[in-house]
Amino acid sequence: MLNIREAQINDLPILLSIYNEAIVNTTATFDLEPESLEKRKIWFAKYGDKYPLIVSEWNGEVVGYGSLSSFREKAAFNSTTELSIYISSAARGLGIGTALMSELIKRAKEQGFHTMIGGITAGNEGSIALHKKFGFTLAGHFKEVGYKFDAWQDVLFYQLILPTE
């Protein structure tokens, strides 16, 4: 059974494990070295209120997480948010990404955001398909902006303008 809830500090070890798995095995993040629990505690403290950090549980076990964060520092960008979703490799294909994206969009609307941005490394077809499923459209393609796994990586920016209700 799938459950989405607020992340809690005691979730941090599994969130770190999921993120470090992505660092070591994928281009979903451009971090190159696994992070420490201490560094992730600082990251965790940035979330709350306007910028939620949520987890997905599958049969009571945390298998993924998603967040909304500031898109840019300048005040003119305050109505735009950037989303992130990470799922354990063992839980991909179970609908976890769909559930997390649904909840993040709902929360972005509740917080009054106008636009959501997803930055995706080119070639991450699963993430691209997830964003398209929810109506995100390609807004930009930055070529060779990251270097990981001995290759230049492109980054695609997908955008969803949230409907005003």
C-alpha cells in the first residue's frame, strides 16, 4: 500500500541512502560524491511551510521522496518553484513517482505558486515521461552543462504553469 506523508528527521538515513544511490548510479543529480548524514541534515532543515519535503512509503517502508524548493533567489521568482523526486531503484515502476508528483502539484497550488520547473538530465526517459504525463512542457535545453561519468550531460527544463482557480 502506498502512503505519502511529510518527511521527518528520522527518515533522513533512508533519504540519504536513496540520494546517494542516485549520485553513484545515475545522472539524476550532478553531485559526484556520496553525501554525509551531517550534510543532509543541513539540506533537510531548508524544508517546511512553503517548501515541503514529502516521502512515499510502500507497505510502511520509505522508498522515495519529493520536494519543492526555491527556483532562484531573487524576489521576482517567488511564484516559481523547482521540484525534485528521487525513488529507490528497488521501487521504480510502482507508481511512486506519479503519487509524489500529484502531491507536489497539489501542494504547489496550495502555496500559490504560478509555475513549477523540473530540471532533468537528457536521457532520463522515466523522468521526462513523468513530467509530460502531468502536462509539463519542454521550456529549455542546456547543452553540455554538467560532466559526469566521463561524459558531458545536457539538462532539459520542463515547466508547468499552474491553473488559476
